[in-house]
Amino acid sequence: MWTSQYSQTTSASPQRVWALMADVPGWKSWNAGIAEITLHGPFAAGTTFLMQLPDGIAFTSTLLDVQPNQGFTDETLIEGNRVLVHHRIEPEADGNTRITYATEISGPQAAELGPMVTGDFAEVLQALKAAAERPQS
């Protein structure tokens, strides 16, 4: 199994971070790695979404666990490999919020897929932080 974890701290509240995470069509505004995304139902366990990358590659993922203001886990099956990404939101004692993307990949190409799947996660978390801290209108 291949694993990886990226975290970012923000001054935004867990509720603000959650609002951005739960707005799937809005992901494109803070995740440059998404060209198109379509959610097929409510933001709840069992719902699928289709994501297209800027290079045209598209895949379907399934929401496995959705906990408002705490995070969600999605699963993507790619040619016999299982990719789990846990998107966690954790309040910290100092009033900040920690956002973590923890990835687990199992299957024959796990080591090859890992860096491809997570290669932009540090930048994505930076952009999510910026969006969460932006004044709301």
C-alpha cells in the first residue's frame, strides 16, 4: 500500500472550510487540477462524481463517508487500483483549523499512481486555505 499525507493550517473556521468542500461544482475555483466536475446527487455517502483533469483524463469517484464540518472520504478505482483520499477538517486548540488530505492507494500500480494522484495536493491545500480565508460577500 502507498500512503501520503499533506496538511495545511488556516485561520478559517471548520464550517467555512466545509462549505467550500461541500460545494463540488465550486472546487474548480480553488483546484487548478480540475477542468470539469459533475456531482451525481447530494454530497452524501454513496454519491458519485465525474472529474475531468486539464489533460482530458476523466474518472468517476464515489463518496464513501461524509461528515459535515469534519471531512469526507472518496474512492476511485483505476485499472485494478483503489485510491482513497480522506479530506479531514480538524479544529486546533489555538482557534485555527487543520485541513489534511491523507491518501491510501492499493493495487498493482500503487507506487506509480501515488505521486500522480497527490502531486498537486500541497498547492491545492494552499489554494483552499486562500479561498477559505477570503472575505465572504
